[in-house]
Amino acid sequence: MRAARRAGLTALLLTASAVGAEQARTYFERTDSNEDGVVSREEYRHRMIEVFFSADGNRDGSLALEELVDGDPELFDEADADGDGRVGLREFLEFRASGFERADANNDGGLSWEEMP
């Protein structure tokens, strides 16, 4: 069960397109905490903090590629801004925020289901 949860978290960590449409929809709905059909920056950030700490299996406050089931080394390296082989919370949130901005096609500060990659 924990491995399946970590696999799902890993997919959300890296990209919604890494999972099937049904599972991606479930992740989207979990992130849309006020259920208005749009994931705001605040909702996204809150969910990404949850994802980070759920994926941090050894509870050391950073993520190593080995902690991520099916982690993409290239995306991991991109998120690892300081190149130390670990992704801290700040690096993780900055990396995910840039993904949010790229996905926000209409620049309204929120992600609709249609804007999801």
C-alpha cells in the first residue's frame, strides 16, 4: 500500500501526464480543496507540501531520487537546483511552482482540469 501511495505521489511530484487520466483526475480533485473546479496557487502549494513530506521516506527533510518510485532522473536533476543530489522543500516548491506557471495557460492564477498537462 505504501509503495502504491509513493508511486502516485511520485507521479504528482513530477508530472500529471505520468499517470492515467482517471488517476490524474483523482489527484486534481484532491488538490482542489474548495471543490470549485480550479486549483489555485495556494491549494497547489499546500498539496505540494503534503506530497513532499509524504514522499520523504526517511524523514530527513529532503528527497533523494531513490525515495521516488519511478522517479525521472532528468526531472529530479532539474529540481535539484543546488546540485547536491537531494531536493529540499524550497527547491521542490520552486520547481513545482514553475510547472504551475507553465500549465496556467490563461494566466488566471489557477489551473482548470483542461490546463493540466
